[in-house]
Amino acid sequence: MLGLVLAFGAQAQSKIGIKLSPTLSSNRINYEGNDAAFSSDGVGGRFVFGPIYDHFITDNYSFSTGILYAPKRVGLEIRRGNTPTTESYRLQYLQIPATLKLFTNELALDTRLFFQLGGLLEVKINEQTDVDVPVVDRFQFFDVSLHLGAGVEHRLGYNTILFGGFFYNRGLINAAAKVNGLDDKLRINNDLLGLDLGVKF
């Protein structure tokens, strides 16, 4: 048993890094009532950033986590009769990823591709809107998202690794916790599409 633990410890390694991700924040809107029509009011540009941690199980597999600051935008277009109105909300979350990274062998010297799949636990730390009487009175304290990503890593020297790629976060939980006058029939799911840029040590 001790031999297995020592063998695993010798094979496993860890990398700590930081990433900055320009993202597009969008929403999927669904409303089951008949008194109004709801749709998403475009997308908003945001930046996701924070420290990350990769723990390698083997040379080609790692468990990846971190603590990321992730601002999001919720935009609603509301149509009652022929008069459309819009509402915008600014949400801020802390994301805790629980994902698996799969690495290819080297495609060129010190360069390989990776694919990332897993989930994100998101904790809301702030919400704001400029609307006096908004449709959404309160958003959920927690959210859960599916994370899909792919990219490339390039090693510089012995310890430094640069990486870049793309990712998509698909919200799985209705972000609207309390809505005004709609019998809780409004469903909002938050999505992020972004570019990953970062360095690991």
C-alpha cells in the first residue's frame, strides 16, 4: 500500500498559474406565460480572471480547479403589446472549477493540445441594476455551469508554461430566484464564451 502511495506521489505533479479571459456574456430566456414576451437583449463583454491549479494524475491527465472572478450581464427585452422595454443586470460571481484536462502528446517541440471538461460551482457576490422596479427582484445565490474548453500549451524553459484556448460555460440553473408579477415562470440561464490566456509555473 505504501509503495502505491509513493509511486502515485512521484508520478503526480502540480502547476499553479493565473489566467485572464476576455468573454462574451449572454443569456437563454424562457417564459411560459402569455401576458408578455421575453428575449435576450444582446451580449456584453466581460473579463474572467484568477488563479488556477492543475494537479497531474498522469502526464496526459490533470484535475484542474481554481478561484475565478466572473462578472456576467443579464439583458432582457420585454414586449407587452407593441411597446418593447429593456432591462440590464450586472452580476458578479466567484467560480470554483472542478474539471478534467486531457493532453495530447507533443505535436511540436514543447507544444501540445488540451481538452477540458467539467463543472463550475458559482457563488454570487454582487448584483446591480439601474431599473427602479425590475422584473427580476433577486438572482440565485448559487449557479452551476458546464465547462467545455480546448487550447494549446507551450513550455518555456523548465517551469514556465504559456497557454491559450477557447471555452464555453453553459448555465444549468435558473438564475432568477424571485421575479415580480410573473408567478416565477421566467427562466434565465447565463452563458459565457471566452478566450483563455494565461501562464503556469
